Amino acid sequence: MHKVAPSPEKSRITKLTVAKIIIVALHLVGIIGLSLPEYQDLFLMLTPAQLLSSLLIILVFHRGWTDAFPVFAAAAFWIGFGSEIIGIHTGYLYGDYVYGPTLGPKLWEVPIIIGVNWFILSYLTGTIFHKVTNDFYAALLAAIAMTSLDYIMEPVAVALDFWAWKFDIIPMENYVGWLGVSFLIQLIYRKANFEKSNPIAAFLLTTMILFFAILNFTLGV
């Protein structure tokens, strides 16, 4: 008897399921490791690797490989990274803060992985609202989603020494700055001509939100 080859659709579903299992496993292990003081330093060292694994998963399922996609990716990276350089050295945009050693190698006192983080968050939130027809409203909704995630993430990041705020106070300016910079990136996302749907985006973003929400509880911040 001849074996029937699996359909492309079935293979794609299997690939998607495997990716979801990997995402849950990585974030679950991260929650456990970061919540236990005896393992916290080890798992903090792995933070850049986890961000890069999220980036890899996004790219594996990305469908819009046109010339516009790398342009958007570079814009998200450099606008986000550049805004952090301005923030660190001037106190404008986000307030007075400094980065700790947790996020790895730095360029102009800003961890390089931060640019990757800006791309990941911009891409995921933009994808969630990609079916909204009005560019302005879609960009605004995505920017609000990014700023809301930052609000959940901030106490965890401070507790784990990702960065530190002057007088240990997270200023409202930070969230205003996030909203503005995020909105600019999202407008570029909307104007970029590439396929915006990604089957893993909503799941990954939801997992990231739960990751930081749970850590807020386990770390007592």
C-alpha cells in the first residue's frame, strides 16, 4: 500500500502546535526560575536568549517576506533603540533611568536586545489589530496595547534589575513616551506593504502578558 503524504494544512497545524508548546514551556520555565531566588541569577542571564527565541518563532511563521518587511523591522529596531538612547542620556521621552547588566551587551549604554524587544512588541501588537481598516485607529490601538504591556512589565523589570528608575519611581512620562514612540512605529507598520497576519502572534503575545502578570504576583511587586 502506498502511504498518503500529510497535507500541507495538517503539517502547518502540527508545526503551529509544536511552536505553542515551546512558547508555553519557555515562559513557564522562566516563571519558575525567576521566582526562585536560588536560580534567579541563572535565568536572568538567559533573558536575551528568550527574547531571541521569541524573535525566531515570529520569523518562522511570518508570511510577508517582501522588501517592505526588513524596512519595517529596521525602523522598529532603530526608532525604539534610538528613543532609548535619548532617554538614557537626556531624561527625555521616558524619564531618568539606567540599564542594569541583565539584558546583555550595550551600545551607547543601551542593551542591543532592547531594539529587538521593540520590534517584537511592535510586530505582535500590530498584527493583533491588522484587520482594523483605519490606519490611525489601528496604530493607536496597537500603541495602547504596547503601553499597557509596558505597564505590566515595569515592576518586574525593576525588581529583576533590567533597569532602574531615579528615586525608584516609575514616572508617568514613561508611559506617555511609550505611547508616542509606539504610535510612530505602528504607523510605519500600517504603511509597510507586507502580509500582516501571523498565526502565532496572538498566542505569543497572550503568553508574554501572562508571563509578566504572574511574575508580578510571584515576585511580590
